[in-house]
Amino acid sequence: MISEDVMKKVKPGAKVRVYEGKTPFEGLVIARKHGAEAGATFTVRTVLAGVGVERVFPIHSPSIQKIQVVSSPKKVHRAKLYFVRGISGARIRRKLDTSL
């Protein structure tokens, strides 16, 4: 079970490393849905071998061993960051650094 203080840091714009199984999945949180209820999820996006990969993780999943927050933005002006699907990595970093 993931602690409450870690889950408060998992918000859109945060870079996280999710440990589930053998290899961790590291990427940018682009969405968090349904708050803290039973069916709550968060979506993590990364680019692997030149292909964008997104995974949806249930917050209350017993298969998630640990979530490590690598960095968390101070302020993001959007609840869902779906626009990052269409722009390059350099532009994403620039937009997130300037608080969207």
C-alpha cells in the first residue's frame, strides 16, 4: 500500500518511478483520475526506443511495490497534460519549467 504523503506528490507534471515487477517504469504523470476512491488511477508517459508509451496504474493496486517521486513541479495550470503527446521532449521540459 502506498502512503498518503507519497500519493499527494503524485500529480500531473511530476516525474515518478513506479516499481511493479522486475523493472521500474519511469516517466511523467499526465493525469490523475477519481481522487482517492477505490477506482482511482494515474497515467504515466515515457518515450522508449522512440515510441511514446503510456501506462495507467491503479492507486490502490497491491502489485505496486513502491512509487518514488523523482521531481514534482511547483505549479501546473492544467489537470490533464494530454497535450504532451504531440510535442517533443525538449518543449515539454521547457513548458514544465516555466509552469505551463
